[in-house]
Amino acid sequence: MASEISPKAEISPKAKIGDNCKIFPFVYIEDDVEIGDNCIIFPFVSICDGSRIGNNNKIHQGSVIAALPQDFNFRGAKSYVKIGDDNIIRENVVINRGTNRDGCTIVGNKNFLLEGVHISHDSVVGDYCVLGYGVKIAGDCRIDNGAIFSSSVVMNANTRVGRLALIQAGCTFSKDVPPFITAGGKPLEYGGPNTTMMTHAGIDEKVQKHIANAYRLLFHGKTSVFDVINQIRDQVPDSPEIRSIVEFLEGTKRGIMCK
């Protein structure tokens, strides 16, 4: 089915737009843009060079996709924003493209970005994530699948958040937040396992108890992260979830919150 494109939209003839899209008046789309099928682009959205947008996305008023990086290292290189399928991007969301040549900012599938979210250059958001009102993600960050950010969270550069983690409202953090936990406060503190989301994701109750034990070792022990990794391997029964915790801890560069 042909797309429904308002004559009041300004769209480059070089842009590639899929089937059955609806593009409202006053949308601005530049040359090097690819949009998949069944997307809805509401008024006053700007989709800039380097945008690669999948299918079934809704992008609401005032959003800017593939804005130039807010990075002093940017020298005009050709770079990208890649957005998967089935995302809801609400009003005034800004997503910057990568800084260096062929660099890429990535938003996966089935995410919900609420009003005023900003995702900076070269960051990666997985699938099924929720970023609340006014969340700010700095450059080179990584957010794994199913993470939830409440309103007004600030995630500083080069930081990671693990799978199914919940960040409570108003937090600012500069160290990695491991998977399966709740974190909140100023400074950021461990709030316990995220049992609600783990249950929703089908993680067995016994495994949830093992995860809680792993985090007792991490957050209530007096040893280094290196020693905690060895303790988890020695003392906590193995599972894919426990292995993912160990891999996350091993991969930290900024350090782990509260440590």
C-alpha cells in the first residue's frame, strides 16, 4: 500500500520511504534517510541524514532523529542512527548520530521513549526498554534489554546498565548498574533485586534467590569486585543469569555502582 505523505511535508526525493507510512504536515526529512514500512511520523519531526529507521515505528511531534553529535570530537564524518522496529518515540526526543566515520547510535526494538528523552552519540539501547520523561543518556553508553529508567534520570558517559535493571527517578550516575536490580537515590544505592521484572520475564524463583545471593556478596561484602566475581563462581549455583552477572562485572571499565 502506498504511503500517505502530506504535501506540506518537506521530504528529499533521495530519501527512501517504505510502504503504508503516514507522514504528517511539516515533517522534515533529509537526503540520506531510510524509513521502513508502516511508520507514522507526526508533525514537526526532523529526520536527518544518517537515519535508518525500521518498521512500525511511531515518532511524535518535535522529535529529532540523527541530530549532529554534541561532541567536540565531531568533525563532520558520515555516521548513523539505527532504529529497529515497533518503537514509540514520544514528543521532543533527540537522538544524536555517531561521532566518528561509520559510528552509530542504536535503538533496538519495542522500546518506549517518553517525552524529552535525549540519547547521545554512539550509545546503544537494547530491546523492550522504557526511558521515562526527561531521561538523558550521554555518549557511548549501553543499556541492555528490558531496562527501565524512571523520570529525569541522567546517565553519564561510557556507562552501562544491565538487563532488567530499574533506575528510580531523579538519579544521576557515572558507574555501571548491574542486571536484575533496582537502584535509586543520590548517590545511587542498591535497592534489591528487581523481582517484579524478573518474574515477568519468566526467571525461576530459585534462580531469583541465587541472584539475590550474588548481590549480597557484591553490595554487602567488603571485598573488591575481582574477589566478588570469584566468590560468586564458588558459592552461587550456575545459571545463564548468574553467568551474565559475572560477565557484566568482568566487563566494567567505569566501575560498579556503590563499589
